[in-house]
Amino acid sequence: MLVGAVLVPLYCTNLRFAATLIAAMLLDGLTQAMHLRESRNWLRLLTGVGFALGCGGFLLRACHYLWNI
């Protein structure tokens, strides 16, 4: 997530794709918490970066919306 947080120019502004990136991390964490599988470091890195990019996109859209009210 920290790596994705510094990638501000790459934040995902498509809300459906941003939600998909967030859901990927949630699914990874949920399946790992339920002991259905063991997560790999590369997968944790990818889902963490995707989560940060998705959350950043939602945050940018929310700030833009609130600024233009």
C-alpha cells in the first residue's frame, strides 16, 4: 500500500476498475485469513499497490466532487 500511495499520477479514476482493485486485496486478505491458502509476497505487493491506487482514485473523485459543490 505504501508503494501505491506514492504513485499519485497513476490513481485510477474509473470507479468500477478502482472498486475491482480494492476487491482484489479484500479477497486476498479474506482467503488468507480463512486459511484457504497461503499468500505470496508478490501477490501481496500487487494487491497492496492496486488497493492504494483504487482508494486514491476514490479519494480524488470525492475531493473533486466536494470542491465543485
